[in-house]
Amino acid sequence: MPKTLYATLKALPGQRETLRGLLTALAKDVRAEPGCERFKVYTLASDPDLFHVEETYRDDAAFAAHMATEHGKIFNQTITPLVEGGGSEVVFLDAVI
């Protein structure tokens, strides 16, 4: 069963472009992971400092592999001083249909 989630990150004042660049680089790495089915980054139209990332992985094992990647660990460490709360807020989803 696919593992789907979304994450939100709010850039601190003056950090929007830095965070955008980090997310762009991360997207390239994550999309290359064998278990990644979707990794899409958005900003809110009403608040360009708020990033919304939609992710789907083939299954729990693919998500676990994603969480263990070096590029993911580096990204999470790097964003700590750039975003509200020091990291992303993650919500896991279950498909209805």
C-alpha cells in the first residue's frame, strides 16, 4: 500500500529563497529514490513563505528508505534555523478511493 503524506514548512523572514533552493535540490534527490512515486513542492498563493510538499512512496519500506537517506538528513538539519518551529509539520494520509 502506498505511503502518502504532506509536509508544510514556513520560512522565517528573509529565508524564503534559501528554503526554495534547498527544496528544489531535495526534490531532485528524492525523485531519484527508487520508491518515490511523487514529490511535489508548492507555495501557498496567499503566503509564498509557506511551502507545501506532497509525497508518495511505493510502500512503508520505501518511506523508511527515504527517511534513512543522507540527503534527507542533511536537509532536515539545514532547515532548522530557516523555518518556523525548526522543521516541517508532517501529516500522513490514507486514500479514500
